[in-house]
Amino acid sequence: MTVSPLAAWTDRLAALAPALDVTEVPFRSQLTVRVSDPDAIAAMGDALGVRFPAVPCTFSAGTGEFGAVEVLWLGPDEFLVTASPDLQVTIEEVLRGALQDVRGSVVDTSAQRTTVVLQGPRARDVLAHGCSVDLHPASAPRGTCVQTLLARTGIVLQVNDDGYTILVRSSFAEYFAAWLADAATEYLAVP
Amino acid sequence: MTHRTPTGGSIDRNTLLRFTFNGTEYTGHPGDTLASALLANGVHSIGTSVKLGRPRGVVAAGSEDPTSLVQVEAPFSEPMLLATTVELYDGLVARGLSGQGRLSAEPDPARYDAKHEHCDVLVVGAGPAGLVAALTAARAGARVVLVDEQNQAGGALLGVDEYLDDRPSAEWVADVVAELKSTPGVLVLERTTAFGMYQDGFVLALQKRTDHLGFAAPAAVARHRVWRIRTRQTVLATGAHERPVVFADNDRPGIMLASSARTFLHRYGVLPGSRAVVFTTNDSAYCAAIDLAESGVDIALIVDARAEAPARLSTECAARGIEVRAGQFVTGTEGSSRVEAVLVGDQRIACDTLLVSGGWNPVVSLFSQARGALRYDSELGAFVPGEELPTVRVAGSATGELDLTACTRQGRDAGAGAARAAGFTPGGQVPLPASDSRCTARSGLVLWRVPGSDDTSFVDLQRDSTVADVLRATGAGLRSLEHIKRYTTIGTAHDQGKTSGMIAAGIVAEALGVELGEQRPTTFRPPYTSVSFAALAGRDRGELHDPVRVTSIHPWHVEHGALFENVGQWKRPWYYPQPGEDLHTAVLRECRATRESVGLMDGSTLGKIDVQGQDAGKFLDMLYTNLMSTLKVGKIRYGVMCGVDGMVIDDGTVIRVGEERYLVTTTTGNAAKILDWMEEWLQTEWPHLDVHCTSVTEHWATIPLVGPRSRDVLAAVAPDLDVSNEAFEFMTWHDTTVAGVPARVCRISFSGELAYEINVTGWHGLTVWKALMEAGKPYGITPYGTETMHVLRAEKGYPIIGQETDATVTPQDLGMSWAVSKKKPDFIGKRSFARAENNRSDRKQLVGLLPVDPAVLLPEGSQIVETDRLPEPPVRMLGHVTSSYPSAALGRTFALALVRSGHDRIGETLYVPVEDALVPVTVTESVLYDKEGARRDG
């Protein structure tokens, strides 16, 4: 049996609706990839059916053999591949195959962070209480992906069409949830 | 008797608010400040001065007021608020202060929070210049934030009854604000003070969101909010403050700035008194006098310090029967709790109010904080912005410009310039409103003080600092304004010298006989107005003060009554007391159970780093003191890391996962630091190495399963694993299935016992822990915490980084020369091992200590001395106790210690001062239990 980092928070997070729709999407497959060779990057993208993001602070999404896969740009030679649960072992093999003997690394980090989808009319307001990144659509269009701080925890933040996906370290997940519930207080009282 | 005008002012006369001041009940109206309501009730005396106990009143109408400090008692006790900035609400209870307030002993129940905001153009100040600037930028399409300190926009217009475009100025203001508020991308923040301006367009502003609601403030709404604004361009339209002139006894209640009296009249419908004398150096006070006269105040006299009074305004005064005397000065006042007479030359003029204007100080605080240079404007007698900044523009009276039309033109130019600089193209020009203002403050006389009794000529009314104090400072040889400020404390009160700083500078210049332009003004620093610590703390309090990191097994620990220890930000189980147990009895039980049968602990907090690449072995050989590249796949090695100084910084195990892949563990507290350390070497010194490091600390849950029966428990949950000593050797690992979950099991021991470390993903941690507890039931499996872990490892002489080490301890000092490679050509720290200092025989070395009395527990941190009697100080200290515990296995207490020449002292008796006694101890090797290592294989 598996237990996700925010399993105990489901009800408390659900109570933030409708101002804020918070859903933990647990057990996602996540792989940290370090690679800078363009051919290897292209080969990895081909294997997953999604082109790796070329622009810093963005993520790309695509569908292939492993269903919907996202690749997040985390640094000049660092990416995070995310996919549905239970694919991490196969994806790790496939990525290693694509990497061949080129300099780089592939590490299963699936349980390192948990995934939280944040939507609702107040999502941007609530994030603005703890995140210094400008999330105005003009500055952070769909496809934006940044590593930043939310209050006192590091997060990876993805901007979607209809909200945000946040990856938070498992040990910080409860702090993150507690902070989120607190930051939403005003928007629950004054919709 | 009311001092309220029959009509006028932006107050709601139909609603009555009751409030209590200094124990007396009064009434006021919505729209009042505490100060305006008190003045309307004829109360001028607010408190007494901090040092001299002299009565003090209300000098100004806004946040520049130096004197009207009050303590608000209800709804929540809060010290040091200005009556002029406290909006009146029903039930307000306050009292005047004597310079110092009192913090509440009760916790503040209100919410405080912060919010980040981003914009293209930030406009500070919603006076006429700021409004036009904001409108211009907003119409150009820029994202605009407009902040203003007041509860309504208008700035200086709020204090006059002038017309703009042939209609009351309030209507023009309302139209502009309405357009701004309805423009997408524009945020208008009222009751918001920009109090700090930093690099790169970072501005902090404090919004008072519910103070004005008093008892009706909703608990869920943050009372104060710190706005953390990042802007590309800024327009400072911060206005100007009127300044007084210093003369003898200038501090009595009833002595007020002329423009402030005018503000009280027009904004609040309050008359400052019945009979007033006006003392001015410029034109602007004439308008105050005329307005007040028209509202029924008897203006006894206008004393104009200039040689000639302005012709047109004098005529207007004459038409109203107001006498004007030019070339004269107010030389003193009389009165007790309020001014009763003003002395002009040798004439005594009875009055209850004295209005003073000494000119205007542009508010340049934020401009100065933004590192803008200031320039002395000798005509104005004030510092003005002296340069243009690439991202900061100043508009309106903050530049020293005091003509309304010129101010709005500056606002338009600044707004357009800021928008353009941010990449927007302003369209048509915003029309400037036509003003009917009669008074401007230009062509004034710069006058700091009227000679008189220096001891009662107050420069800083809040600090009770006088002209005499300033002259004492210059007389003592001080020349710098910064030094004089600190010597006299002028400008260091809540108001930061808004009305006194410039005058102090002027008096200093006169005293020193220098030009003010040659003087460097004192540095403006944040905050512009007082900000409470509660607001700065915001939500970072209570459970959100510092993140609490927990493992996947944490809920079980809580459920089973564990007490927790903070290790970095982690909560780790400390021990699991059973009913009636204290720390010692619980730990003795946990230790005994583990040594005699089986125990388990949550080791998930250990730092874990995946190291991959062709050069991974070479890299680890450089990081650790011992050799890692020779480790065979499937094997594990303990390793020590040193800094370049050869001192131990961390230790842990290295697992060889594959030919080009290792997994290293770090101590809990050093996980992030060691990853940074690795990255630093890779990125700065060895970029040629094909190595990548990835943190997997939280990917894995780690459970040490420890004790002679651990093999039986593991066998029960890992049916696929051959757990025999032959098949599963010490310091090897196997991937298998534990409790139906993929797991990596390592045979590692931090206790000397047969032990395994079970690693599964964090998602499975709780399940596997419970399965182990279940499988261990027949053996009385016992969960243990960090305290037991510490005892077990100490019995074996294993050091804890940060407890036995303190950045001055080498591996050799720890008795770990065996972990330092002699073969490797180089590794971090190696060179330092050759230093003479590192090879001194009298270094402090890790040893065990056994108190001669086996029941005595040495306090950790105790010093160690050589003799059984303390000699005269200084006493030579040989070292200190690093760890000390009672031991179930040893049946006695023991300790670890760092002792000078410790390895050579084994067998010696040393002494540990504990309170008044010297406790004799025997020095032993650091390994005290199972020296042969017989227990390792079960």
C-alpha cells in the first residue's frame, strides 16, 4: 500500500474550494535527467514523444508511448520528466538507452516530490502571498516552469492553461499544505 | 463646546462615534482621525514630553506630526500610534503618551500578511501629481500600482477648498480614481505607505486594511499587509511637509503648522481655536489665515518674518480685518496646558492658537533610499532631488515645486516617461486641471529659528531636543550632521525628523558658519513611517514560522506517543516513552531491547545523493579521505569527508550501485550542504569530470533494523532474500522485496549489532514500517529514537558530526587514521594532514571517560582538568565532554570526550568540575562495548 505525502490533507484542502481547488496528484513518475548533448536530448525526446524544452524556465508536454509526458526545464543541463504513475522504471530504462554513453545521468526521483494541482479563481492571489515570481499571464504564460520559493519551501511551479502545477519536496509537503490553507483564509471569508 | 464648523469636511456628520481619551468620553464622526475628533472637542493637550514632562499637543495633521503619540487600549492595546493617523471608530479607547508606550502582554489576535505585486510603473502618492502620473501611465497600457498613505486620494487637495476645472477638487480626484480603478492592470492601494525603497525597483509598502473598522474588523482579513512590490519604473509623488520655525516655548499645545490647521478645517470641519496668531515666512500661511477667518476664527495678527508682506494677500487680509505685520518675529509664548499668549517683540497678544509656517520640505525619503543624490535648494531652504535616476522619477511638490499646475505637469511628464521607459507609448496627453489656488510657498524667507531662550527652543519636540542641545554638539566639535543627530537624538523618534531634521541642519550650518549646501544631509533609511514587527513577521509565525519537515513514517511516530527532537528543520522521534517513563528509563529500555533482541528506527532523514558518471569513482576519491573507486558493485564503505583544512565536515556510507553509479549518504543536518559542496567542486574545480549529483533524500524512506534478532525479522518480511551471514555479508547490499515492496537492503551498523538498513520509496515507508513492527512482534521489536541511537553508537565510540566534531577535529583526532588513505595521490584535506599543527601530539583526541563512581552522569560540555584540586586561575583545560549517557549494556554511565593528548592518556585519571565538585574519571579507548566486534554478525 502506498501513502502519498498529503494523504492526510485531502479534506482540509478540499475545504478551500471554490476559491481554491487544490488536488494532490500522487505517485507520479518523475525522473531527474542531467544532460547537455543536443543529440542525446533529441533522442530522449524522441523516445518519450515529447520535445525537451529548449527555452529556460519553460516546460514541454507531449503524448507518446508513455501517454502524456511533461519535461520541465530545471537548469542549463537539468530536466525533470514527469508522467503517469508506475512508469518510472521503464522510462528510466528508455532514457538510459537514449543517453547511451554520452555524459549525463538519469535518476528516479518519483517520491522526492509530490505533485499538487492548484486551480480556482484565487489561485494566483494565494500564490502571490508567498511567491515572488510575477505570475501575470503577460510575464508567466502557459508553459512557464520555474524553481522558486513559496513562503519558506522550495517548489517547482508550472503554469498551465487553467491553473498551476506545483511540485514540492515530500518532507515539506505538509508545511506547503498548511501554508496554502492559511493563505487562503481571507478568500474563503470574502469570496 | 464644539469646535466643529456647521458644514464642510469629508466626515459623516449623521453618524456619531463614541470614543474615550484619557478616561473621558467624547464623540466624533466617521472620517475623523483621533486627532481631529479631539480638536473638535477642544482637546489640544495630548500627552507630555518624554524628558521634561511638558504638555504637548497636535502639531501637524498627518504622519509628519512629531507629538501626538497615543496608546490605543481597545480593541487591542497598541503603543506609539499617532493620533493624526488613527482613524476614528466607535469604541476607541486611547490615552496620551509621554514618549514611550507599552507593548501588550497579550498575544495579538489579528492576522498580518504579505503579498507580492509586480508592475511596470509604481506611483507613490495620490496627490494631484501622482494621480496625473498614474493616469498617464495607465492610459499608455502599463501595469500601474498607485499607493497612498491616506484613506482617500487627493493628497494636499484634501486640506484645501480649492477648485480644479471650476469644480471642487474632490470631484476631479474622484473622476481620476474611478478611471484608474476601472482600468485593467491598475491597482490602487489606499491606506498604504511605501516605507522602503531598495535596489532593482523593490519597494515595500504597508497597508492598514482594517484598523479603521475598530471592533468591527473581520478576523479573517489581515489587519496589516506588507506589499512587496517589484516595479520597473517608479514615480515618487510624495509631496512636501510644512516645517515650523523654532522660537522660545514653541512646543505648547495649540501651536500648530498653518497648513495643518487648514487641513483640519477643510478635511474634518474642525477649527483649531477661537483666536489665532499666524507666524510665517512665506505666502502659504495667508491662505490658512483667510480660510480660518472666513470660518469664524479671530485672526489676531499675521506676523510675517519677511521685510515686506505680499501685496495682494495683504489686501485680502485687510478686507477681512486681519492685521499683517512684516519684518517681525514671534519670540515666545505663554500658557500652561495650552498656548495663551504670543510674544511679538515686546508685545503680548492673547490667543489660544498659534499657526506657524517656516516653508516646505519636499519628502525625499524614498528618493534618498533609492540612492538618489540630494541637493540643497537655498531658495526653498530644503534638500531636493539632485539628480535623475534611470528608474525613479520625482514629480510634484516632492521636487520642491509648489505651484499646482506645475506639479501636475511634472506628474504627466513623469508618468509618460516612466511608461515609455517600461516599453509603453503614451497616447494623447492627459489634460491638466486648471487651478484657482491663490497661495504659493515660493519666495519665502529661509528662517530656522528666532533667537531667544535656547533651552526652551525645541528643535525635535518628540525628543525634547533644543537649540541648546544642538549648540552643545557643535560646541563640542561635532560637524557632521550624522554625528550631531546621534549626539542630540534629533530625528531619531517615530517621525524620523520629518519636521525637525531640516531645521537642525540649518541651525548647525549657522552655528558652524558654513553653507548648508556644503553639508551632507543625514541618510534616509527605511521605514519611512513606523511598521510593527507583527506586520513584518506576517504569517511566518506559529506553525508556519519555520517549515517542519517530516518523514513518510511520521504519522506512526505521532500515533505512538513519540517525543520529537528538532534536527535542522526535521522532526525526528527522540524516544517513545511508555506510561510512567522519563527520558532515561525509556532510553535504557530501548537500548536494552535493541542490544538484546531487535529495534528499529526511522532513518529517512539521512541525506542521500545519487552520484553518476564515468568519473564518479574518481570524484568520490577526491571528496572522501578513503578510497571509494575500488569499492566493488554490491559493496558498501564508510567514509569521512574533510574540508580543505583537513577537518572533518561529514561522514556517511557509500554504496556502489553500478559501475558508474554510487549512492552516498550524509548526516541529516548536512544533506544540502554536502550536495552544495559536491556541486561547488564539480562546477568550479573539476568541470572536466563526467559526474552528476542528484538529491534523492526524500525519494527513499530508510529504516535501520537493529539487533541480534534483526535477521529473523528481515527473513520474515523478505522471503526472496537469503539473509544468512554468508549470503548477505556485512557492508553489502541487495535489491529485493520487503513486505511486498521493492527495497534495497544494506547491511550497515551504527550500533555494533547485527543490523540492516531497509530502503523503500517514501510512498511505501509507512507500510513497510508497520510490516516490520508486525513481523518483529515475536521478538518484542522496539521502536527507538535518536537518543537511543546516540547511546548505542557512543558505546561503540562512533562519533556524531557536530557533536564530537566542531570544525577543528581531524579524522586522526577521532582515531580514524584507518579511514585516511595513504595511497591516494590527492583528496580534499590531504595537504593539511602534513601540517605541523595537525601532527602535534597534544591535539585534542577522542577518548572514552568512565566516571570512577559509575552512577555519576557527566554533563555534556563539561571541562576536563588534570588535578584533583583546582589551582589558581587560569586553569589549564584539557578538553571537554562531547557525549555522556547512562548505558544499559555497560551497567554504568560513560562519556566521550575530546582530550588533549587523549590517546596517550588512556588509563590516566582526570577530573571534571561539576558544580562544586571535581569528579574523577578514567580515560579509556573510545570503544567501550564489544571491542572485538563479535556482535556484528548476530
